Amino acid sequence: MSEGATVAKGTQEKKRGFFSRIVLFFKQVVDELRKVVWPTRNDLWTYFVVVVVFIVAIMAFTGVLDVAFDRLVMWALG
């Protein structure tokens, strides 16, 4: 273990209360959310279109496979 981790661990010897830990958690969440680089409206629209096109392509591929296997089973058992 590094010295920095030992020092940091030593400074946190004092136990926090239940509600104090909850408040600290939400403060840390807000601090992390401030660091997030949010997409622009244009980026968001582009991501949305990419996801919808990908889903439609997967649905079409699955549908083609379903029809092909249906025909194959109907021919084999038919």
C-alpha cells in the first residue's frame, strides 16, 4: 500500500454519522456531475438517429432469419 493511501486512511479514523455520510454522498455526486461533459443538442440528435437505425437494422436481420428458419422448418416437416 502506498504512503498516500495510508495517510488518507489515517485521516478518516473519525467515524461519520449516518446522515452525515448521506449528505457527503450527495455532495460528491453533484461534484462528479459538474465534471461531466454533456452532449450538445446536435450530438444528442446524432446519437439518437444512430441508435434507431441500428435497432431497425437488427430487427430486420432478426425478421429475415425468422422467416428463413420458418420456411426451412415448414419444408423439412411439411
